Amino acid sequence: MAVRPVPIEVVPYNPAWKAEFSRIKERMLEILGDLVIAVEHVGSTSIEGLAAKPIIDLDVVMESYEALPDIIERFREFGYVHLGNLGIEGREVFECEKDDGLMHYHLYVCPKDGKGYLEHIAFRDYLRSHPAAVQAYEEVKLALAEQYRNDREAYTEGKTAFVHSILNKAMQ
């Protein structure tokens, strides 16, 4: 029996996402506090007013990759599995294998000077200070979610040109 894809759902901004991020951050710091230097809310849910998939994206920031083996081991003790970088250098993906009582989230561990982390922060900060870009991004996301409701790869690929245009501006 084939598994049906989970439809892409982009919903209006929810102010509760800030509180949910705070709960997840607190959990990450309980587990990894002495091994990391920051936990950042990134992705669309971190942009006030922006419609988004109701999934919190967070970057747990480590000093360098030297800390990664200890982070992997510590996370393993709490039911997290390391999935590697999934093809994107400068970030490591983790997933909790049990229900931790938190809102759905994507968890990335990044070195403080890693490309993935720096781009996440630049993109977030640019959108936070450019309301017209937020509106344009929301229009792109809503149109793609409608067009590619059951095709997550096409939805993500469809955002690429817009994301790169914002990153080009933000990284200057």
C-alpha cells in the first residue's frame, strides 16, 4: 500500500509560534546547554505576519564541528536520531523518534560560521526588516502550496529563486 503524501498546508501567521519556539528552545538548552552557544528561531514561523507551514524551524548553534560527536551522543540519550546533513553543507539534521509533547519542528545543528546557519539568519533578518518582501514571499508560498499541494519537492523547488534573490540582497 502506497503512503499518501501529507498535503502542504500554509496557514496564516500565528503569534503562538513564538511561545512554541520558546518551549522547544528551552528543551534544547536542557539537553545541550553546555555544548551549544545559541538556539535560533529561523524559517517562516519566525517572521511576524508571514503565512507558513505550522512547523518551527530552529538552528542549534555550536562553536564548531568538534562539538558534534558529543551533541549526537547527548541527543541519542533523549531519543533523537542524527540524519546527517541531507545534502546541505553546514547543518546537521536531527529528529526526535518519540512524542516529546512539542509542536512539530525541524531541528538543525550548525556551526556558528556554517553556511546553512548564516543563510538562515540573513534570510530571517532581511524579511523581518522588509515588509514588502514578506508580502511577496507569502504570495509565492500560497501560490505554490495551491499548485503543488501534494508535492513537497516541487513546492520547495518553486521557492528557490525567491529565496536566492533575498539571500543575494541580505548577504551584501
